[in-house]
Amino acid sequence: MKGPCKASTKNEDQEGRAAATARQAEAPEANNFWTADSHFALETEGTHSLGEPVMATHYLESCQALSVVPASCLLRQGSASELNLRHRGLGPQGARALASMLTSNVYIKRLDLRDNGLCGAGAEALADVLCKNNIISDVDLSDNQIGAAGLQAICAALALNPAVQKMQLGGNRLEEKAAQHLAALLLRHTSLKSLDLSYNQLNDLAGETLGPALAENTGLTELNLSWNHLRGPGAIALAKGLEANIFLKVLDISHNGFGDSGAASVGEALKANNVLEELNMRNNRISMTGALKLGLGLQVNQTLRILIISKNPIRSEGYVSLLKSVRNNRSSALELLDLSEIQMNRECDDLTNTVNAILPGLCIKNNTSRRKDWPPVSTPSQLASAPTDSGLVSRMPL
């Protein structure tokens, strides 16, 4: 549910009530939820402790007060540790009803509310939950168009709640103004391990804001910034932040506009950074010049295991320069180098065979790859059978 959200809370409330009315019209049996029998059934069937029927009752009462049709799967939640309500069309009002139950929850650790049209008002209601609940550690609010106002509320709540370790905020119309709240979060929240900001509109100015915060962050091990608008000075600032960061292990900056200047800055960062293990730079407008600069970092880096630089116009000259950089670094930790969808010539093919002979543990993915034992590039972290030091298994979507 990715339609535009209204700016004002009042309009969001009106939309929520209208949606609830429509859903009630489509499901006449929902009226039966407000009978005494339904409350009694909840208290006598499928419960595991005294707390469960109480939470369900609070949820039903909130749904009735807000004219929202209850989510039946939530009523059957019991003591499960994960609550999946993605694509349910909850809207702001549905989020408020849900918040009344989550505030007293003692079971749910993972909350998935992807694509529910929550908008800013719904995010604010859930932020109130995160302020009070220290059980939930994994939250997915992707594709809800919460905007800067909703993000501000979420970030303020996370700053007070060290329990949350993973937050997904992709597809939420986050722009330059939102970067200020994200930077404050990176500086204050040291327990957050994984942050997904993909499919937003973070631009070069946002990168200039996030870069210094990334340099000072002391906790994040996985960051996804793919499918944004990071380029120019913002890309350079972000790379400088990476150079100073000593915790980040997985970084996805694919499908941005880093270009040659950004690639050069990433190359400089790889010279100093001795922590990063996975880097995705797919489709970033990097030419042969940028590949040469990036290779300078690969010549000395000893921790990077996975590098994806496919679908960049580096041509055969850039391909060769990257392979030579890896070949000349006998301390390289690279296990997967993805150079697919890049123009090759005979020299590229010959050099690939030579590097494979020198570094048999390195998988080189290119347009002529046929070896069955090479893993698919869509799941590079499958090469890492063991979790990272933080206990998280890395994931880098393409």
C-alpha cells in the first residue's frame, strides 16, 4: 500500500476512519466482535497465561473506540515472539489500536508492519510503544511513507530504548530533512546493529549529514543505503565516515550515483578501514577512472570478503585494474568479487584465470562465469557460514 499520505494528522485520521468503514462494509461479520461472547471466547480458548486475554481485550476495546476492524491473526497471537501484519492496510487508526496492545506486550520481539499505510500519525503511535516497551528488538516499518515527521518520532523513541537492535525503514519517502534525525540516532543509539534505509530519497545533502554521524557511530554493523540519490559531496562525505568507522561490517550503497569521485573516496576508506567485510557498489556510474582509484584500496585492504561492483561502466580497462589490485595483495581476504555485466575482452578472461590460480579461494563473478560451485551473486553472504562478531548473519540485497 504505497499511495500518497496526507500531510495533516486530521486528514490521516479521516482516511483511517473511512478505510475502517469500508472494511466493515465488506466484512459484516466484524460486528460480532463486539459481543460479550467474543470476549469470553478470547479468555477461555487458546490462551497460555493470564496476560494474553487481557491484551486481546484491550485491543478489541481500542478497535471499537476507533471504529477499526480487528485483525483476526492478532487475536490468535498468543505468546508467539513474532507478529507479522504486513500488507494489512492498518492505516493510522489501525496503528493506534495496535499500540494499545503492544504497550503491555511481554512476548513479541519481532514486529513486522511493512506496507500498511501508517503515514506519520501511525508512526507516532508506534513510537509511543517503543518508548515504553523494552521487549521488541526487531522492527520493520518499510513502505509506510512515514516521512520526516514520523521518522522524528521513531528516532526519538529509539534513543530511549536500547532494546531495538534492527530497524527497517525502507520506502518511507525519507529526504534531506529526515537525515538530521537519522544522524542524531546514529550518534545516540549504540545498541542498534542493523539499519535499512533503502528505497528512499536521501540525496547528496543527506549524505553530508550522515557521513560525520557514521564516523562517530559505535554500534551499527549493517547499513543498507541502496536505491537512494547519494552522489557528489554526499557520497564523498559518506565514504569519509566509512573510513573512520570501526564497527560497520556490511554496507550496501548500490543503485546510487557515487561516480568516480565517490569510488575514489571509498578506495581511500578501504586503505584505513580494517573492519568492513561486505561492500555492494553495484550500479553507481563508476567508470575506469573510479575503478583505478578503488583498486588502490584493494591493494592494501585485509578484511573485505565480498565486493560487488557489477553493472558499472568501468569497461575492460577498469576490470583489469581491479583484478591486478587484488592479485598484488597477498593478504587480501576477498572471497567473492562480482564484476558481472561489465564489458570484457580477452585480456580480462586471461587475467581472471591467472588470479584464480593464485587465489583459489576467490570466486570471480563475470559475464563468462560457468563454475557450478560459485554462489549466486544475489546472496553473497551465504559464503560466510559463521555469524559476525555481533551475532548477526550479514545480508546484502541487490
